[in-house]
Amino acid sequence: MNYVNFSSQNSVYMAISENKKSRTLVNLIGVPSLLFAMWQGGYWFVGLFTVLILLGALELSDLARQQKGNPLTWLLMIGIMGLISANLCDGAVDKISILMGVGLLSLCIEIFRVEDKPLLNIATLNFGMIWMGLLLGSLISVRLIPEHGFIITVAMFVSVWTCDTFAFMVGSKFGKTKVLPSVSPKKSWEGSISGLVGAIIFMLILFYNGAFQGWLSLTDVIAIGFITGGLSQLGDFSESLLKREAGIKDTSDYLQGHGGILDRFDSLAIAAPLTYLYLQYMNLI
């Protein structure tokens, strides 16, 4: 029995060590690549995030298959690429037309497929275009903002990461009051509030160091900090809800040690579109 226990413990230690190595490798390659694409903007950023968003679409399709669905993944990807391309066409391509066209096509095709879960298949495809193509795809719209696209993209990414870091550090030590235990049992109000405060503080640091060069006011900075540190957490909860229904921990192992694309970018799928809408509403772009 002792031999068995030793072997089992050794396997656990090896798995943890391998996981740490995988995370380190992803960090060494992924973070510099992401920063380079942000700095370069244009087709570098669009290309990288098109790949990431399409991988996210594969993960969403897999979530549906966990529920015995069989969505048209190829059509979902075509729809997403159409929506992403619309960001580059300066209004020449209407996103609503793409959503309606691909949605109607999915309905027509599903009639003849004779699948067990046609509603799930259609819903996954249409929701996937909205979640991946419009919400997460709005990252591209933010980066393409003239003059200020780079700084607001970096600010958005880092403030979301700051929120996650503060929420984890405070929540793991002091978190007692659960937010939504039926959806995400580990998340506490103490962690969530700390994440919000951390994100706003980060945005204020950028503001008082002149990062926005007078483009954003103090009110704008606090509002965007509230979006990236507060409302963005809804993205995490929504993805947790889907994973809980499918009975899985991570959406994939694409990012070794970090889970899947949806695991890493779920908060940005809320932060990016709301930030873009705020900037539009306030006539800042």
C-alpha cells in the first residue's frame, strides 16, 4: 500500500511540475507575442485575434457537443470571419446583415440535417457569432481607434489582469461571502470588490502619469476602470455557468496550464464592447 501511495504522490508532483512548465512556456511565448501585436496594431493584431477568436469558437462548439449537440462549426467560423472583416471595411459591410444571413442559413441547413438537438445547434451558432464575432471581436475595434487605440487596448488588458490578480489574492485569503456559489463557488464579494478597486487604481495611475495625454478625463478613467474591473467579471461568471452545465473545468487545453481561449478572454468579451460603446457614447472616438 505504501508503494501505491508513493507512486500516486509522485504522479501528482510530476503533473504539477509539468503544469508549471507549460504555464511558463505559454507566458514566455504568448505574452511577448500579444504585446508585439498590440504595439504593431493593424493586420498583426487582427491576425492574432482572428486566430484566437476562431479557437474560441471551436471551444464553444465543443461545449455544445458536451450537451449532445452538433453545431455547424464551419458556418460559425465563416460568420465570425465576416464580422471581423467588417471592422476593416469602414462601414462597407453591415454586421447586422451578416448576422441575419448566417442565422437564416443555419435555420435552413438544420431543417435537412435531422439532428437530435436542432435548437441547441442553431442557438450555439447564433450565440457564438455574437459572443465571439461581436463581443470578443470588438477588441479589434478598440485597437483600431485612431491615435489612441494602442494605449486604451493596453490599459484595458492590464486593468482586467489587475482585477483578476487582486480578486484572486484577496479572495483566496479573506474571501468568505460568496457572490454566486451555484455558478462559481470560489468567487467572493471580498475578492470581487478588491478586483474592482485594483482596476480603478491602475487606470488612475495611468491617468496621473499622462498616459492618455488629455484624451480621457478623470471621470472617463474611473468609468472605464469600473467596466474593466467590475462589469468585466460578468464575463467570468457567464463562462463559468456554461462550463458548469457542460461539467468541465477548462474549455480546452490550447493554452497549456492556462486552460482555453474562453478561460483567458472571457472578461475581455464584456470589457471590450462596453469600453468601445462608452467611448462612442461620450464622443471620444
